[in-house]
Amino acid sequence: MIDQGHPQTKRARPIVLAAPSGTGKTTIAHRLVEGTDEFVFSVSATTRTPRKGERNGMDYEFMARDEFEAVARRGGFAEWAEVHGNLYGTPRRTLEEAIVRGEFVVLDIDVQGARQIRANFPHALLVFVIPPSAEVLVSRLTKRGTEADEEVVRRLRNARRELARAAEFDHAVVNDDLERAVEEVRTVARTDGTRKDGDVAARIAALTSEIDRVLEEQYQNVGA
């Protein structure tokens, strides 16, 4: 186990990005690691079948279900969950090895996973990514024209629940400008910052109200 309070390991720590679907956190995560060895992306383990073009150890660490469950029982995952019948997890060794190398390891996970990371790595920086408005969130969810109304409603309701958890995070960044948002996360990580914007609570409340209005005005006839 890594001593996270040791001076040599205090700066290097996991950087967790969590957000409602459609907020752009995955884009921020990938932009953080581009062209640098200071920030590295965490490769998750999963029991699902590799998709075409995916490489073991690069896109995911693909594991059989019994192997994954055995690792979980040994406490080998910093966080893990079952999603749509498949298991996903962050190998603990990935984070510990990155800390030893002095790297910021970036995790693109959900709110529940963020809580598990905080329990296992108290020094981790938890960043919540906020969409600039409900309209932008809906636009991002529907821009490809492939999402059924029922799926959009499900994601908006999930977003509402996840926004209520933003106060548990160390920092909140509004993804209204990608480059600015990426630089803000970099700055907070490098300065060991754990500040919160003073208007986060008000912004979250306004965004939640916007989501309620969109659900009522645009999707009132869509079933639960």
C-alpha cells in the first residue's frame, strides 16, 4: 500500500472526473493526457467482450468474470461496479504505480465510483463536471439522432440525481469551453487545490430546475 501522506507521493494522486452523461467529461479526460506524461489515463478492467479494434491493456484489461470476481474479493480494485450485466473496475495497482512514478492518473468514472476512490485513496482529487445548461445537455444527448426519447429522459433523470451529489466533490468545473475546462482541471491538480467555486450550489440548483422544466415541456408524454 502506498503511503499517500509521504512528501514524495503527496503531489501525485488520482484525478477523478465524474459527471452526468452528455457533459463531456470523457473528452476532458482524454484532452488532459494528450501530449504529456504528467497526466496518464487509467485503463479499466472489464468482463465484457472486446469490440472490434479494441486492444487488451490499451483500451481495457479484458478479464473473465471469475477472474474479475477473484480480484475484487482480494481488494484488487480501487472501485468497481456492474453495468448492464458486465463488470468494470479500476485496478488498484494502476493507481499505486502511477503515484510512485509521480503521475496524475485520470479516471473517467461515475459518481458511485468516485466515492469508492475517495474511500481507498483519500488524497484523490474529485472533480465534478457541470454542463452549462440543460439545453446544452439535451443537445449533446440528442445530437447524433440515435437516442430514443425514453433514453434521453432516463439520462436527464440520472443527471438530476447525480447533480445532487456534486457537493461531495472537491472541485466543480463548468464545461462551457473545452480548453478552459481542461486548463482549469490541470491547474487545480498541479496546485494541490481542492477549492469549490462559490456559486456552485446556486448553479446546481438552477440547472436542476432547468432539467425539470425540459422534462415537463419537451418530454411530458414520455413514459417513466
